[in-house]
Amino acid sequence: MTSDAPWVDPTDLSGLVAIVTGASSGLGHRFTRVLAHRGATVLAAARRLDRLEDLAAGSDRVVPVRCDITVDEDRDALFARAADLGGVDVLVNNAGWAEALPAAEHPLESFRKTLEVDLTALFALSVAAADQMRSGGAGSIVNIASVLGLVGSAPVTQSAYGAAKGGVVTLTRHLACEWARDGIRVNAIAPGWFPSELTEQMLADDGAKTWIRRNTPVGRPGRPEELDGALLLLAGPASTYITGQVIAVDGGWTAR
């Protein structure tokens, strides 16, 4: 059986409004540039406005918005800005926080902070985005999870981060099922070991790099551009029949 549906460029995001949280550095910085390059107007959200302004200086499609995602008023202002542009079509929940501490020594306050940033704020952002997407009958939420939300982290001591990212994985599936009939897709990317502020110290350590190379089937950490394909797949028209899925971009880490 053949289809007479017209061909569309699966990576063309022209006319869409996107939000990327944690956009001031690392993967969020690149996600913003990638989406803007493919035609989206991107609200780059983070606490460090100076870095966002530097990012926006290179593109007329990037709008810097200072936002602490754990603060209700900041989130409200972010989505008000999106509404001024016609409403958000794509939300990339990228902002994250982690501390590497043995579980027995992990202060409860720090554990709560990790859950607040990595899971609770992500939920609040997703609900706010869905409110705008619902009126347009379509939208895509891309949650940045982690392989540490799929498998244990030992010998890396990040129980709070792993618990939060495991929550992101399950929340992705729940929201996908709840909102599918509204035309809202909810998926996640679970990166393996990639350079970012959260992994900066680890990837600077020769012993840690050797451990990553030895235990990753492809034999190395990931390169930031190797996440572009998964991001564009889930954000754009190529994934209109994909929801509730978690794509591990990890060099085979979770296949061992």
C-alpha cells in the first residue's frame, strides 16, 4: 500500500516556537543553536542572563530569558513570553543539577534540591507547556533524562541524580499517555557520557576517562553533535507517531 501524503523535511522547524531550559552552557547551549538553525524561534532560558545574551548575539532566532525553573514567577514569565510569540510548540527540558556524594553521606537538603530541579520543575514546565500546546492541537516535549535513570551509576555516587532521572523516564511515559489525544508528544533522550558542566570534572580525570572508554562499547564519550539527530527527530515532524519513548544515546552503555 502506498501513501499519497506529501513529503516534508523532517528537520524543518520553521515557524515553531521552542523553549530550551539550561541553555546557558553545555548541551542546552547546543540544543538552542541546533533548533534555531533549523528555523525555530528559541526562548533560551537559564539563570545566567549574560551567557544567554552572548548566545543570542549570534542568531536573530534566539530570545534570551532569565529563568530559575524552580521559581513559579520565573516559569510564568517564561511562558508569557512564549505566548507573546504565538505559544510554545517545542519544550526541551534540559536544565539539571547533580552532586556526586555517597548515599550514606548525602544531606537530605541536597537530595531534595536535586529532585526539585531535575524532576519537580520539569513536571511544572511540562504542564505549563501542555496548556499552550493543547490550544494548538499539537506539540512536542523532549525531556533530557540520563542513562543513570535507566541503570545504576556505581561506582559513580549519584543516587539523587539517578533517582530524579529515573523519575523523568517514568514521568515521560505517564504524560505521553495522558496527553496523546491532545496531540502532545512526550519523549525523552537519555544521554550517556557527554561533556557538560555536570561531567566537566569527571571528563578531566584520566582515570575516569579510562573507565568510560573501557566500559562504553564504542570506546569513548559522546560528542555534543551526536545528540542532534535524536533532538531533531523528537522535536520535529518526523516523530508525529512517536510518544512515550526514551532514546538512549550512549554508545551502547545500556546495552551491556
